[in-house]
Amino acid sequence: MSEIPSSAVAPPLDAVGGAAVGDYVQILKPRVMSLVVFTGVVGMVLAPGHLHPFLAAVAVLCIAIGAGASGAINMWYDRDIDRVMRRTASRPLPAGRMLPGEALGFGCVLAVGSVAVMGVAVNWAAAALLALTIAFYVFVYTIWLKRRTPQNIVIGGAAGALPPLIGWAAVTGDLGWGGIALFAIIFFWTPPHFWALSLYKTGEYAAAGIPMLPVVAGARETKKQMLLYTLVLWPVTAAPWLLGIAGPLYGIGAGLLSLAFTGSALRVWRDDGERRAREMFAFSLAYLFLLFVLLLVDPALRLMGGGGR
């Protein structure tokens, strides 16, 4: 693994603190947060049972704040490598608009607060899963795996896959096969999603000393792994239908989306340029979003048709 340039480790000279509100919003990673919240809501909707609308709103807020806390602490720890990579160099810490202590303190307060409120207001099973999510993202992925192994995304992806399970537990107070199925979808989606990005950002990851799969094993092996993961997603995405938490509309839609995702991976396999990898990265976001939209729409249509849940 290449060393991080010494110039990337030193704090920027203009780091004077006094960050603006927009900087605090940015370190919460709002785009990531929006996907986390959406998948968490789907887990709540599909879970058997009922949760008071006010408590459901509290649970969603806690999931969002917990995700933001993870993002803030991640940016605090990764501020050195963020300065090296073009796509992250303008973040508040590497750009010098925020002091490291401000980000770390903000993230820790949000982390503790979100878990405490989830436990007191909703239930402690959901709170425990939220705490596990934050801890896994910070300690396992960010601090341990990210800079040490090309399996960083594979193992670390568990953190991003937990929100629907948190939503499920918020309603039921425990785990269930339906929630585990939603977890599995995101878990197996994460590697091909991030590897598509890393294929056309290989140089930046190498410069930052991050052993992403294309840096360590090369583009060809990465493309093979991406294709294999899209094939694994075929039975994984069918699981909600097989378990009865979604109906045939979801099953058909999931099959078509997975076919398109595999087709995207095949185009990447055949192409030596960056274009197909960029296209697959963009489509992977739409793929996951549409899968979870179908999970919401399918039960609603069955209820409207009198088929029950």
C-alpha cells in the first residue's frame, strides 16, 4: 500500500475554526443520510405491527442523526486522505473551514444523543442496532478496514445495510427474517456500487494509500467481482417476495432491475475506459432506490386491491 504524502497529513494553514452552518451540514453527509433514512423507513413500513406516528418520526430522526454522526466522525478521522483526493478535498476539514475537534465533538454528541433518544422513546433493541451501526462504521470500517484491506467495502458495507433492520426493530422490538432480507440486499449491493466508483477513481485512491480492489488486484479482477456480486443479488433481491413481505409486482420488478444491473456489469467487463464504470455507478444508485420503492408500493397496491398484507 502506498504511503500518504506528508503534505496530506499536515493540517491546512488556514484551519481557524468558526465553521459555518453549511459546513456542519456537509460533514453529516446529507446525500448518504437521505438513502439511509429511506431504507430505514422501508424497514419500518414492512415490519409487522404498528408504531405510533410520532414515535415513528422520532425513530426516523434518530436514524438520520445517527447516520450524520457517523459521517462527521468519519470526516474527522479521514481528513488527511480527504486532502489528497479531488472529490473530497473541498470538504470542511481538508479545506480548513472547520477544526478537527469541532467535527469530532459534533459527531460524538449526535451519536450519543441519537442512541439515547431511540432507546428512551422507541425501544432499546432499535437503539442497540443504531449504536452498533455507528460503532461499526467508525471503528470497524473507517479506522480498521478502510486503510488496511481491499475487503474494506465488503465487510464495512454492513454498516450501511443496518438501517432497514433498525427500522424493523423500531416497530417489532426484535429482529426478523424480513429485516434481515433488507439488510442482505444492501450488503451485497455495496461492493459493486463502490467498486464501480473506484474503477474510475483508482489513481486518487492509490495516491491516498487506500487499498481499494482496483488498486490492489487490478481492474480486471475488480470487474469480475462486480459481475459476480450482481449475480448474487438475483436470489438476494427475490428474498422479500419469497418471505411474503412483498408480492409479485416486487418480484418481477426486482428481477428486471437485477437483469439490468448484471447487464451494466457486463458492459463494464467489456470496456477498458471509464464511461461504463461511471454509468454503472450512477445506475447502482437508481437500482437500490427503485428496489426499495417497489417494496413500498407493492404492499400498498395489494391493500388497495383487497389482498391484505
